[in-house]
Amino acid sequence: MRSSEFLITTHRETPADAEIISHQLMLRSGLIRKLSAGLYTWMPVGLRVLRKVEQVVREEMEAAGALELAMPMVQPAELWQESGRWEKYGPELLRIQDRHQRDFCLGPTHEEVITEIVRGEINSYKQLPLSLYQIQNKVRDEIRPRFGIMRAREFLMKDAYSFHVSRKSLETTYQRMHEAYSKIFARLGLEFRPVLADTGSIGGSTSHEFHVLADSGEDAIAFSDGSDYAANVELAEATADLSTRPAPSETMSTIATPGVKTIGDLCAALSIAEEKTAKTLFVEAAGGGLIALVIRGDHELNAIKAEKHSLIASPLRMAAEEEVTALTGAAFGSLGPVNLQVPVIVDYSAALCADFVCGANVDNQHLQGVNWDRDVTSYETADLRSVVAGDPSPDGQGRLQIRRGIEVGHIFQLGSQYSEAMNATVLDEHGKSVALEMGCYGIGVSRIVAAAIEQNHDDRGICWPSTMAPFQLAIVPLNMHKSEAVATAAESLYKSCIELGIEVLLDDRTERPGVKFSDIELLGIPHRIVIGDRSLATGSLEYQGRRDAESQSLAQSAALEFLKERLG
RNA sequence: CGGGGCGUAGCGCAGUCUGGUAGCGCACCACACUGGGGGUGUGGUGGUCGUCGGUUCAAAUCCGGCCGCCCCGACCA
């Protein structure tokens, strides 16, 4: 490709509303252009990158035995009503009507459509297992589109679905997909982690998310430094051995704590560590009324864990201050678990404390030297908090570290919930009709592009992993329009590269050298050859890798061999 | 949806408080010089100031409605 015949739309200034580095660089390098909130055009260079990612995904899906198909983006409401998700999915499902006022939606995912296809086409266990996938634009009317392509309202996704007669077969394919995903992200040169995940709105049992590690990630993931354990912090188990609780050494006493409202205030006033305190939160109980949750002062309540508890209402609702005061007689800031008239659930870590400090349920008073069983006799324990760095790994090996991640893939064992709701069955080997076991597997193809930039950039721009680069090589002739020698050498090398099948960009624009260098670096092209009169005089060219600090001189005659080897 | 902020040329911004014929930088076009890291000069192109209404002799500027965009929270590939 010649840049004079291509469209390079780089910008010198960073748009004001781009927050994270990948968004800034994607806009500056002209990969994408915003049309509206969360809606982006992929410009020619950007599309080349997107296609590269797509290609790797496609190859690994095929290798994992999945077959590509293409389903419609517009889907009839009836299918969604059948699965129950027309109501359940909520406003993120972008609904439209046709000219006859029939309801449709723009597909945010395709479980309904694929199940409809399979129930019509597959009748026998002999046709199973079957894995089908597509790479297609998805539409989700996100509450808050953000970070450019990272959380867009329309985005490119690879979605795969597998069908089985047995749980065991599902597990085999799930494992195969898990491996395929790991291969994909490794081939794309990304630092990633598979983590145990919550199944969320899609449903099902077992689930893993694949996260690209990056400080700008929207998710926190916990992983062990002593084993392979990794989980979304929402899900990571906080364990504690209650038999190791120290015996009480103090008697319980009341202390005046005027003006103390927070754990921070309390610790400052008494000069104690936050681990020596307990905070008491009131939430709605499952059958109505309130229930008290006790967490160690330095920990945070995990809403997902809490609402899974049978005594706690789901979704979680924090009690209003009036409700709490009516119950305890005290305002926020002086609450505690002693002598409560409602059930008490204590987080494991808080239950491990002895001689701790908590609110007295009297304004401006706290209790110290409080001990479980002696001072609070009726309570139960549960895992209610989010893990923090340094917690023991739930598998007993090592300690947890917490890093931020960008979710680029998510795989689920769905089981039979969709096939049952939509009556997708086959005959098994005994001639018996059985509901299909189903798995689903998603990859955010467009999000990967942004995630890769988060991990691969420097102060000059993007540094693409070679598998994702829009071009492998840039040939930059200097003053080509004035120097016959430069023009000849550039054209000749360009032609040879094309013959070798190298994806090469010849920057034949009549721009000044600085402009060309900046653009090529901003665009992140992995390899660069500079051709100028100065080096040609000695029969040489200059090579520089995108991540190299310095360029190196190449004999003109050896350039092709060098490139062949360097570019693989 | 709740809280905060912003809408002036393709991009980044000033001008709004204190009303008086719309400006700067980048980009773009032409010419000249220049030619190994976003060069210089001269001359240009491009804006119903988000939108609708109101106040006024006069509105980018004051007042009101609406729309859009961004940031913080609940969602997810």
C-alpha cells in the first residue's frame, strides 16, 4: 500500500474527552472516529487491525472444531419472549418496531436465535456435539458508554454456542474452548488471566472470564501468588479459620465518642487500627424487615455475595437512616451488633476478632473489648466482604494479589436453561427426548484492539504486537520527489516486499521526514526502513524496530534477507 | 436514572461575568523558501456560536425550554 493512495488521518492533538490512553491513541492515530456516544467508525487503518484480530479468533475457533455461520442482527421479539429475556434483559436491549408495529430488537447476544436454529435443524444425538460461532456487530444500549471502543454501544463480538446431549460432553467442549481462548490471547501477544466469574444475567453454572491486565481496567481480579487460582473480586472467596480466634482478654465497656461518624474518625479518636473495629450495616431481610451485617472496619461489603445469602433480600437494599434509628435508637456512626432485635450475620473476618470496638447503638458512644459469643450470642457467620490484597488464597496456597483487568472474553456452561425454555430437544441413544446441554463463549473483538493498546504503547504512540499490526513494515523514503536515487531504491524495495507477501506501507507522501516518522510511530508499525540520500551514498538503508532505541544500518543488498528473517 | 461539567471552523481553545458587525493555535488550499524528527514566510478556504423561544434598537454573551456530549455511580464482550 502506498500512503499516497491510502487514508492516513492522524491528529496532532488529543481530543479533550478521551480519558484513557487507548482511546486517545485510537483517535489520534485515526483508527476510529466517533459518530455519536458509543458509536464509532472504523477507519481504513483501524479496520485492518480489527480484521487481524478477527482472523486469529477465526483460526482458533476452527481449530477448536467450531463452524462459522452468520445470524441476523435484527431479531423478533417473540423469541425473546419465549426465553423470558424480553422482560428480563432490561433497557440495554435496544428495541425497534417495523412498519407493521411488530416488535424487534437489535441483538446484544444470540442465545435465542441459535437455540431456535438448533431446535429446527438438530434432531439426533448423532449430530452432536455441535459448536457454531459468528463474528458480528452486537448492539447494547449501555447505560454509560465509555473509553471509546472499550465500552461501545455497537461493538464487534465473536459469539460461539455449543450443544450437547450430556453434561460431560459440555464440559469437554468448555475445556477445549478455554484452551482455544488462551491460545488466541497468547497469539495476540497479550498479558492475560482466565478467572473464575459470576454468571450474571446470561445464567448458567460454571463460568470463566479472560482478562487482559491493565491499570485502566474496569474490573478488579484477585489471583494467588502461590497457585493458578484467579477470580473476579466479586466472586473470590474470603476464607477464615474461626478456630484460630483469640480468647477474650478485656471486659466490655462503654466509651464516649462525641462526633465520631466513621471508622476513620473512630480509629483516630482511639488511636487503634481499623482491623480492631467492626462496622454494622443494615439491609433489607429476605422476608422483609431489617438484618444486620457486621464487617471488619477495614473491609468492604460485597453486594453480590450478600444478596446470594438466603436471609438477605435480593437485590440488596441498604436501610435508610430513619429505619435504622427506629430499630436501634442510634444514628449512622454509632451502630453495633450488641443487643440487637434483628438477625445478625457476621463476616468471617469480623467473626475472627476478639476485644474489638463497635458502636453502642447509642449516639456518640462506642463499646470496646467486645467479644463474640460472650457479648453477642445469637449470630451466624458468612462470607460477606470483598477480598483484599494479602488475603489467603481460597485454595490454601499462597496469598491473593489484586490487579485490574479488561474483560475480553467470557465463557459459560449454560446447561439446559435456554433449551428447556425454548423446547430444544433431541432423541438420545435410547430414543428418549432430552433437552440440550448448552455452552456459550464470547470474545470482545473490538475491545481487544483497545486492550492491546493499553498494554502496548509508549510516549510516541502504539507499539502493535506483530499479529495485530495494520502493516508489518513501513518504508520511509526521504525527499523521494527530489532524489532519483531514493525513489528508485524505495520503489524497488517496495516491489520486492510485495512479492514476498510482506504487508508494507510505502510512505510516498511529500511530507517532511519528521512528519512521516511521527505518523509511522503513532500508528505503531512494527518495522521501519528509512531510505535517504545520506545512507544510500554508502549503499545502505536504515532499519529500526518500533521498540528499538536506535536504528541500525543495513547493506542495501542484504536488506531483503534481513527483512525476511526479522519479519518471519 | 441520580450527582457534576461542557456545547463557538475538522481538532484544541479564547470571547460570555460587564450585550455593540466572531477570534487564536493546529489542520486544510496556493505560492515561495526549506528538506534526516510534526520547518518558515506571504496570501487564502472554512462557523445559521447545539437548538427553539423570550428580553432588547442590538444577543455567542441576559432569561426559559429542549437536544447532544463528557466525567462519577448501578451494567458487560
